[in-house]
Amino acid sequence: MARFTVQVNGNQLAVESPPDRPLLDVLREDFDLTGTKYGCGEGQCRACTVLIDGQPTASCLTPISSVDGMSVTTIEGLASGDQLTALQQAFVEMDGAQCGYCTAGMIVEATALLQRNPKPSRSEIVDVMNPHLCRCCGYRNILASVELAARGWEANDA
Amino acid sequence: MPERFREDLCEPDRKELAEGPAYRFELDRRQWISSIGAGLLVTAAGKVVFSPGGASAQVRPSQRLHLGEDGSITVLTGKVEFGQGSRTEILQAAAEELRVSPDVLRVMLADTAETPNDGSTAGSRTTPSTIPVVRRASAAARELLVRTAAEAWNLDASELRVEAGAVVRAGDRFSYADLARAQRPASTVDDSVPRGVPLREVRNWTVLGQTLPKVGAREIVTGAHRYPSDIVRPNMLYGAVLRPPSYGAQLESVELAPGRELGAVVVRDGEFVGCAAKTSYEARKALEAISETAKWRTMAHPPSEGLGAYLKRHAQPSAGGRRGARRRESGDVDSALAAAQTLEASYEIPYVQHAPLEPRAAVAEWDQDRLTVWTGTQRPFGVREQLAEAFRLGADRTRVVVPDTGGGFGGKHTGEVAVEAARLARAAGKPVSLRWTRAEEFAWAYFRPAAAFEARAGLSGEKILAWDFTAYNPGTAAIETPYAVPNVRTQYIPCDSPLREGSYRGIGATGNNFAREVFMDELAGAAGLDPLEFRLANLDDGRLSAVLRAAADRFGWSASKSLGRNRGSGIAAGFEKGSYIAICAQVRVAGGSVEVERLVSAFDCGAILNPGNLRAQIDGCVIQGLGAALSEEIRFAGGMLVNGSFARYPVPRFRGTPPMEAVLLNRPDIPPAGAGETPIVAVAPALANAVFAATGQRMRSLPLRARAA
């Protein structure tokens, strides 16, 4: 056991943990941030994607020791208060979720994409999102959601 | 003959896991503290009862609607929401008949202590069964509102109308909350609503028939929604369960001490061995320590290689009962075959796994001898019975709550994880959360049945005179041909399956329709006709013909059959559970892979309740169907899966999603049927037929293994 400190969604949080425990478990079980999902535990579905120092990363494959002192953003950290991000609002608008279990990973990934490249082409979006599984197969609405946000649609137009 | 909802062709598949409970107990459920406050409970038959709410609330199976004195309106059903849109459509149905804005309603789903028992959420039954009863109860409540207001104001009820949840007249307003308060003294207002209050006609719909944003979307996009695996209870532990190394292996011995030394609660009860600890990491470590000491007696288990032949060797033609063999014959098939040009072919499909993104999960909590389990199951009341039986509790002491869950596709009818979590919680004396790993979900959940088929037909010119179809093991959904054939023999023969089987999107219809629709293509070739023309020539079902024509028109069928070497188009249709699908697909075969260049579907499920949700369901079915057609196949050897992971069992992703279009054929004159299953059944045969058009190779098994010519 060792003590690790992580800045999660802007809050400095500490945890006593074995060093190889996955960040996913710490977020869900110690910090009660259950928006980040387990889907496969081997980086094949990307439902567990979070931003680590801004980089989309599979939290199921990330030992807690490797993020000590770093900053982590989860799905819970994107909206400011009641104000959804344009991307979150686009997912609502375009019916981007069926069961919604993959949605957190999708939104976190696409948030980073739109920060890097605010106007990605469809093929750029597909390339970046392809590692993410949606077993409901709602891919077309997910793409439409990301594209809507990329077109500069503003949340406060709703 | 007028079109009708073909209820007669909607019997449950023989492979459907037992649906609904054997009994409908009217148990005293007063011991659960209800979240429903004081108000009126309304049944679909218009019976209205006052309920004081809270600890004394007691919702009976027929009660569909609660009108709170506080102004709340709650729709009650035992159905679940797994992404198919049931919550939103049930809300629309109630809002339409109550004449209220949808955003003032709450839909309470699947809580065995608070909602009626609606059996399983399966077989596309929510739309034809649940939506109508919710509409009737809502219409009855509206009628009662009008009558009560009319009485209070001394007016004729026909002069009053409900708008935005109230009857309004010259400054006076009488709302559902007023109604709930007004009726408080009366314990029952049984006869105040006549039977058969009219439902709003489809052409006058203002809420139904519209695309409504998904209820709960905001909670999903912010990560706030708690799926079953996200439920947290005070002092909760996390569990892990020991699995056999192979199918049928029996535990001979295991040491529990290594797990206990790591601080975990460890329980062995017969074949069940599991651990619970403060974190899932600790539970896994304890389980690993125990697992290393386990000794198993293994059993021989066949490999997936040669599965079709295995199934035929292990056919159970004399199996009786509801899940047994079935044979139907009309006309004289043998004589007709003897007199006709005949063709025959065999087909096969493998096991596939649903692999919902949220694996099975449950949180179990005991309060002395009362058990509450939050879990993602499509059969909440069935799982309650399973728990009550496993722990020898009365069903009244067992409560199952189903939070909106991360996918099912027919794969979550069972309650294994609920029983396991409850056993661990019993041992720990604390609530336990148990979530299966992806590997467990692949290996120990049940599968869409593998199957083999033998088809024979006799042709005379462009007409099919005789049809002889034998299906080994797929299930019975869509086993009967929808084509007009005078002499038909259909046999269903269950087989001794090496793997555990159960429901799936369309279940038996996926295999039965694959075999039939590829065979129809072969027959079209033998008859020298275009596959579309041949189908239309053998159909007298107007709705099936209509979806075929609609898909072909939008696709440009006549212009796109011949596309040169290794590119071609295929068509297939299907009918199941009251709805009709046709799909045209264009493929390109490159090396050993099939690329779908474009796909057009046409779908008719009667009156459309929510076009946006319908499109999402068609998309889901079609793309999931692409997986089953092109890549999904469970392989096993030595009693264990060879490809039980997303790395080895490729499922559809963004990149394989072709340009697609869905033509919706709205039929306001026909009661709506469900849409979450049927569109899948035409995908694989349309692609198989397209590969034939592209390469000349006839595809008779799934997944398709094409080679560029």
C-alpha cells in the first residue's frame, strides 16, 4: 500500500492503494465517480476512457501509481454546474446514446479530439473514435453528435 | 382482407428462456417503504383506488398510473429500459392520453415492490402489450378528471376538455392533483369510468408519433445515471466468484484460507465459491489465491469445429413439450416435390454472444431476512422468484430493482449474478456489488443458439409449389415461410447443445430467415428470375411486398445488380413479431473480406410511435446484424472459449458502419408492433446474396467467408 494523490476534476484527492490497482477502480470505488465504466478490462472497448493530463487514456489499464500527482478528468468533470458542454448537449440533441453505457468514454474521447482539432472531418472522427465500442451499435447517432458539436453548435442555443 | 396485427404469428420462440412467472401473486408488499405518495392508482380497466402512499403503498399488478395529491403523475410498469427506448415511449403514451406535457411525468420501471408484473422485457412485447394498457389507464384517468370536474361545476362532461393536465373553464382550473385530493374520501371509485374510454386516434397524436429526446439523456451524458454496476450502498463490499476452468468441470477441492489471509470474506456453499472485500482489487486477489488451490474434475466437451454435424447427430426429434420438436404440414409436400423441378441446400449458423457493454452486475443487500437486489435483468419478477427459491424466502421478502441497464439484446433474462451477489452479501453481512468480468460474460452468459438447416423446394415456372424446411436447433421464430406456397412442411428439431442457449435479438428468426432467404435466392436463380421479382411472384402478403419494393426503389435495385468483378448487390426480407423488413446491400469482396458499400432497409411495424427511436433501433439491429453476418462466431475447444474477448471476437465498430438509409413505412391504420428485433433478420441473408452476386460463391454458413474471385 502506498499513498497517491491525483487531481480529479479539479479536486486534489488522495488514496491509499496498492500501486498496481487500476485507476478505473479507484475512481469508481474510492471517489464514487461511477460515470467511468468498466467494459472489458483490456483496453478493447474504451468505455473507461478518462483524460490524464488532457490525454484520453483507458483507465482500466492505468495503474494508480502511474498517475500520482497528475490531473484526471472524468465525464463528471466536463459540464460546469448545470451547463452541459456543447458536445454533451449534442449527444442529447442527436440521440447519441441508446443504453448509454459507452457514452462517457465516447464523450471524453471526442472532447479531447475537438480540443485538438475543432473541425475534424468525418474520417478523422471515425479514426479517433474507432477503438470505442457501442454494442447497441448506435454509431451513426454518435458520429452525428460529434459532428454537430464540431460545427460550432452552441449549448445555449437550445 | 383488411391488414391486421398478426398476433397468431407472434408466438414466443421455443428458444426464448421461459417467459413470465408461473403465478401472479397478489402479495402483501406493504413492508417495503414506497416512494409513491398519497394519491390515486388507476388500472387500464378504469378502476381507481385511493392509496395513502409511503409505507402503506401497495401497487397491484393491474395498476398502471398514480396521480399524486402533490401533482406528481407516475406511470408504473414492470418493463425495463436497456437502451431500446421503452421509458421514453411509455412516457409518450401516457402523456398523449392524459393530455399533459411529457416533462411532468415520471415513469417508474421494474421494481418488484412498486411496479406491476409485466413479465419479461422480451419478444418485442412492450409496444403491442404495455403501451396499450398504459394508454387505456391514462385515458381512464383523463375521463375521470373530466367527469369529476363536470360534476363539481354542474356542467355536462361533453363541454369540457383537458389541456396541459387540467380542465379549465373561465378562470377555474381542475387538475389531476385536484382530482387526487377530491377522491381522497372515496376508497374506490370503481364505476365512475366506463370501459372502453376512447384512445386518441393516430391522426390526432401530438406526443406519440413524434421524436422525443430520450428520457434520462442528461444523466447519461453527465455520467450521473447509476447503472446496476454503479449502485453504491453503505458499507458495501465488492465480490468475485470462482469459475470452472472448463464447461462441466466439477470442483473437487479448494482451500479458502489463502483468500481469508488476504482479508477477504470467503464463502463456499456447494459448487459456489466467492470472495468479497473492500475493493474489487482485493476481492480479485483473494480469488486468485484461492483459485490456485482449486482441483477440478473436467468433462469431455465437443469443439466448435464441425458444430453443424454435431448438432444433427445430437438432434432430439422426439423431444416433447413447449420447448420440444414441432412439425407442421399443409398440402401434400412429397407429391408436389415429386412433380416439380427440385432444389435443395443446407445451411449453418454458429453461436454468437450478446456481449452487452455492461456485463452482468448486481448489488445485494440483506435486512435481516429481507433481500433487495439491484440488477440488470430483463425478467425482474422471474429473478425475484429465482432469488426467493435460492434462499428459501417468500417472494414478499425479496425485492428486485432494475436500474436502466447497459444493454441486453435478449442476453440478460437470467439472475445468476443476482443470486451470487446475494450469497456473498449473506456471508459478509454487508451489501455486496458483483460485476462479471468481460471474460465471464463471454463464457458464462448464454448464447444465441447455433443451428443447422435443410431446405428443399419444388418449382414450377416462377412459382414455388412445395417447401420442405427442417431447422435443427435455432428456435421457432420465423420458421414458417411468409411466401405463398401451397404445400409446406416445416420441422423444428431441438438438439443437445454443447453451450448454454437463450434469447437474442430475433432469436430463431435470425437463423431461420438466413437459411430461407438465401435459399430463396438460389431458387430465383433456378427459376431464372431476378431475386426481387421471384420473391414478389411468390408473395400474397401486401406488407412484405411493400417493404421489398420500398427498399429496392430507394436502393435502385434494378440498376445496381451487376457491378463488375467482386462487387454486387443482394436483397432479403423477413417477417417476425408483427413487423416487416427488407434490406438491399451492396458489397465488395476484397481478398477474404466483405466490405459493405451501402445498405438500404425498409421497415413496417404499423403506426410509428417515435420515429427517432425507431431509426435508432433499426440502426442497432442492422449494424449488430452486420457483426453476426461478417465476424461474430463463438469458437470453443477443450471445454472453453477460444475467442472469449473483444480482442478475439470482433464486433462492429465505427469503421465497419456502411452508408445506410432506412425507409420507414408508417401505417397509422395498424396497431404498432415492436421494432427492436425484426430488422436484424434480413441483414445476413442480404449480404450472403450480395456476395453471390459479386463472386458467384454461394454463402451457406455464417459468418460469411468469401474469397475474391
